Amino acid sequence: MEITKNIDGDKMTMIVVGRVDTTTSPEFAAALKLDGIKDLTLDLSGVAYMSSAGLRCLLMAQKTMNASGGTVRICGVQPVVKEVLDITGFSAIFNIV
């Protein structure tokens, strides 16, 4: 998995490429340290697979942003990952564009 962060003030865009699973989720969780971030965009266009461990990371990021009054957007979701988000109800939790 590769993660690229672009930070501009309190806005961060994170581009994730690869599989987000049990093996890579600790790296994903570490990258989602959101101190000082109020606007997070997650570009998942390069993610072909996301396990429950990856979903847990997304949920923790959402909770962190909610607590600080921030927002999370997810963009570029591939159909297989979108299906996982839909089945688990995460599509109702996140702003997916």
C-alpha cells in the first residue's frame, strides 16, 4: 500500500493505493493522525480491496473529525470497495463523492 498526503493548512487530501487489509491497516491508521486537520478528503481510486480492518480505520477517522467539527469526504471509490461500503452501511456514514 502507498499513501500520499497533501496538506494545505487545515485541509488534507490522502491518496491511497493498494490493498487496505489486516496487514496494511496499521500503516493506514497511522497516516490518519489528523491533528489540526478540519477537512479530510480520502482518494481511494487506487484501492482495489478493503477489509474490515480498513473500515475500522475509516470509522476512527470519521469519529475523530466529528469530535473536532471537521469533515471527511471519500472520492474515487472503485465498485468493489463501494459494494463493501454499501453492504456495511458505511455509505450512509460517509460523504462519498
